[in-house]
Amino acid sequence: MNSSDILTVIAAILGSGALATVIQLTASRFRVDRRADLIRSWKEESDIADQLYKQAVSVEIASDSEQVTSTPETNSSDSHNDNENSTTATSPSDNNLQDTEIASRNSRIAFSRAVRTDLNKRLASELVPSNAMGLLFSYLIALASSLGGLFIAVTGVYLMSTANNQNSNPPFSAGVLVLIYGVMFIITGIGMFVFLNAVEQSRMRARRIILDVLNIDSPGIEGKIKDENNDLVFVGLEPKLFMKIRKQKPTAGNADKSTRPTLLRRALGKDLAYNLETFIRQTTKIEDFDSPVSVASDGS
């Protein structure tokens, strides 16, 4: 292939529609107003879900009001005959109409809940980002550290077993030192696995709490938020994520001394935990939770 053929290929690639499409998608992915468009789309989806639910409820209210207004006001002498006529006048078409209204109401409620569920899932993921690439890279480092430490430990055991031979160059202490380094790498890898698992668990459980908070405000839903793992502790009226109550009596008048952070809070991060606590404090109250764990604000 000479230079003219290379120039022809380059010109064909630059002039193709596929390259223009890739450039356009890349530019739209990193444009400045992409975030604003995303927020507007979430707002529109939220309004659509509310409208669908209101329409579903209006079907039920309309059917009930029609049944009330269809009953005529008559005197006591004709009440018996009117009741008999109303029971015999119910036709199969009226029953089919009521069944259709119920099916329409249920389908609209299901549609509104589907829109709301997908939107809440994205909002929870936005408040608690997953950081999948960082976790994957960290897991690879932990795996490499564990496997490397295992190889070094096996090498140290081999050096220790051959140190008694007369022709062996490395002494027994060298094998012990290599074994210690190998064990240290293995412990480091295991510790990284434990911490990364805590990072994943803290984000999953924090995301579940955020979903419960988002769903508690949905129309037609009555109930309280259940905190099964006691991930949320209230110090007075302030919510605290992944905190444990100290067994010993804290200093009087200092509420911060009454709790201590757990491994999940350290894995979640102070900044992210504070942002989530602010969101929970702004949107809920302690009465919205089912049997919440509460600590007196005076530290007693």
C-alpha cells in the first residue's frame, strides 16, 4: 500500500458518517448543559408520575360519586319499590363498565409507580454513587497483593526447608524474612477485601434508606420507614448514618460523644455521610421511622 492509498483511506474515514456520529455523541456526552437537561427530564418524569396517579384516583372517585348521585331522593312510601328497582336494574353492561374502570385505575397506578420507581432508583444512585470502576480496580489490587503474598510465602517456606543443606546459600533467617513479607502481603490483600466489601455494603444500605425516604412521600402510600439493620441513629433529632451507641457514659452535654462511627461509615466517607444525613433531616422526621434508635441530646 503506497502513500496515495493511505491518503484515500484516511479521507474516506474522515468523510464517513460513522465518524461524524461518534464525534457528535462524544460532544453531546461532555457538553456543558447536559446536566441541566438531565434535571429537566427528571422533573418531567416526576410530574408525569403524579399526573398518572391523580388520573387513576379520579377514576375511582368519579365512579363512587356516580353511584351516590344515581340514588333518587324519594319519600318513605316509595323507598321499598325504589330499592327493588335499583337492584333489578343493574345490567351486565354496568358491571363491565365498572370492571373496565377498575382495570384502568390499576393499570394507571402501576404505570405511575413504574415511572416513580425508575426515577427514585436514579435519584438514589445520584445521591449515593456506586464508583464501580474504582471498586473493580481496588479489587484487582487486593487480588494481586494476596496472590503475590502467597507466592512469596511459599518461596520463604522453600528457603527455610532447604536451609539445612550444606550447599544452600541463603541462611534460614532469609527464608523466615521472606515468609514474613509474604504473610504481610496476604494480610494486606485480605484487609483490602474486607474494606472494599464494607464500601459496597455501606453504599447499598445507604441507597436503600434513601429509597425508603423517597417512597414514603409517594401519593397513596401510608407507612413508616423500617430500619432493620439499625443503620440510622437519631442523636436528639439529628439522624446519623452507621453510628453505634457507646457503652460507657459519655461526657455530659456533648451529644457527639454518645455515638461512635462504624467501619461502614468510614468506608462510606464523612462528606457523603453528611450529605445523606442532611437530605434525611430535610425530608423526614423521627416519627416517620418505625422504632428508631434514639439517643438523648444531653448525652445521658
